[in-house]
Amino acid sequence: MERHGDWMITYTGKRFWPLDPRADEVCFADIGAALSMTCRYGGHTRRFYSVAEHSTLLARYFLERGEGGRARYALAHDMPEAYTGDIIRPLKKSWWGVEFVDRVVGAVILEALGGPWTADDVAAVDQADTRILVNEARAFWTADQLEAAGWSFQTSPLPHVTPVGVPPADAERDFRHLFELLFPGVAYE
């Protein structure tokens, strides 16, 4: 069967077509490895801070509140970036094609995970994803840098969430641990 676009090679050596993804080709070990080595904010942080650490922080935030469905979505919400990269918000909002590919890959990952989330879960995670920006900004830039850039916070930070900037191997281990806890029926490898 002919595929659309070109393929990429993944961490585990598989082929994945970002423009023509299939649920049976999603490998969560690939996703965990890629996200653990993908730096947020286009790498413009004082220390390395991975998408995997970001996702685990959000998932733990909801787990600590006994909100398992939201924790699952929080861990999964940036999984498409394993195949598309972490494109900074100003560009992502402007490139309709990137948003489209992100949604298509996200739908395939959702299918591989076995089901949808409620609109309320998505909205709660989206809100927390915006609030964690405050925690991240305070962890990875100085107050002088934030002031000079004119970054004013329109929301409060997430309570009890501290981004650290752990090494990729630690981020991947934590991501896998949470994945196996939250998605016990889904193979990681």
C-alpha cells in the first residue's frame, strides 16, 4: 500500500510516516525516548528541560488529586511531538500544517492508547498546561530576563509543581513508569 509523505526512522529503528500515521505503528518506547530528548522552548532554557519531564509533571499533578483520567491525558497530550518535534507556540499557532499534522498524529496515538478523553478532561489539562508555563518560566529564566522580555503572567502557577531539568535518561524512566501505571493494558515496547 502506498503511503503519503516520507517516513522517519524512530528510536527503536522502526519507520513512522508523520503525514500518514497508523495506530499499529505507534511505539510508546519511541515516544518516551524522543520526548525525553526533546527540549521545550526550542532549547532556549538555562538548563535542559524535556517534553517528557513536562508531561510527567502534569500527569503527577492530576494523580495527586486522584484524577486518573486527567493524568492519562496529561501524560499523552504532547506525545505527537515525539514525531513532529516541539515547535514553539508562536510558530505552531501560525503554521496551519503543523497544527493539522499534530492533530492527525495525536488522533492515531489516541487510537493506539485505546480511547478518547472527555471534553472536561481536555479542558482541565489545557488549563494546567497553560498554568505550568509560570512554573517553567520561573525555573528556567531569571526574573530580570522575564521582565526584559515583557513576559507577564496572566495566570497563577500550578501548586506543588517544580520543574527541575532532569537528564534525559531520568526523564525517560519517569515517563515510562507513569505510562505503565496509567496505561496498564497498553504495551510500552
